Amino acid sequence: MDKVNFKRMDEGTPEEYQFLHKREVEFTKNVSERIILALKNLDNSLPGYRISRLEHSLQSATRAEADGADKELIIGALIHDLGDELAPANHSQLAATIIRPYVREEVTWIISMHGLFQMFYFGPEDYQGEEIGINKSLRENYKHHKWFDSCDRFCRDWDQMSFDPNYPSKTLEYFEPLINEIFSRKPFDPQYVGNPEFDYN
């Protein structure tokens, strides 16, 4: 069988769904290759900054690693802006959805919320950003959340710092083994993701 015959899902046979399932399992095994390709595509997105979005991502991950962050946070720093091209209005949530099946809930929450928390660092302390639609205080709605400090650290020390064209970032090739390790995990394996409480949908 090369292709299924059905034109409606409710007409598919058990044999056809077994055929498709095998291919879906194989397809899932190659997620890391598609993550790497998506990161490479960030080299040509969102002009106006002194560095590309790829360099920003590499710099964020390099800073996270230098600060002693664990593997999952480093990967989070690396892929946190993957949603910029397809979902500029909610890029954080798209990136969180991508990483959610492979890491602990804390990391997914940080990535989901980093766009909102990052607003706090737009300009100097006395700049409020109203003329460009920024509300720097939105993160205060989460000040009692158990991962508030983790998300603030992510934005303060890694994300907002990583626009320096002279910073010695590690290469994408350097991070490829870690990408392969994290994204080759069995999706939603409880030993990595636990039993999530947060609704990301």
C-alpha cells in the first residue's frame, strides 16, 4: 500500500490506519531535523535588529548554558522565537506548543509567557511604551505564580540581553546534539513532562 483509499476518515479501514500509524511514528522521529531547519529559517526573518533571529536564539541559548541552566531551559531559550514567522501576534504560545511534549511544564510555561514578560524590558524603566501598544506591567498579573521568577530570569538574563552582535554565541551545529536528544524523546512521556496542570490551549 502506498496510499490509503478513503476519502473520508470514517470510511478508513483498520489496515489503512495501521499503515498510516507506522508512517506517523516515523515522521515524528524526524522532528529534530525540522526544528533545525526552522531555526535556520530564522536567519532571514524580522529585519531591523542588529542581528538575525537565529543569532538571537543562539545567543539566548548560549547565555542560558553559561549561567548553568539545565538542558530543557537551554532548548527553551534556543527555540523560544520559532513562532515569529507564522504567528507574530502569539509567537510565544506557538513555540510553547512545539516544545510542550518534550519538556517539563515549567519550561513550557516560561516559553508560553515570555512574550508578555519581555515587555517589561522594552526601553528604560521610565518608558511605558503606550504609543506602540506596550503594557510593561502585564506580567504583574502573574506575580504570585510559582514560575514568575523563572520566567523573569529567562527574559532578564537571556532573552532581552541577546541582541549583541559582538557576543560569542555557540553555533547551531554545537546545539544540534541537544536538539536531537530532547526532540527524540517519546512525546508526552511522564518522566519528562509530568502530569501538566496548565492549559496551554
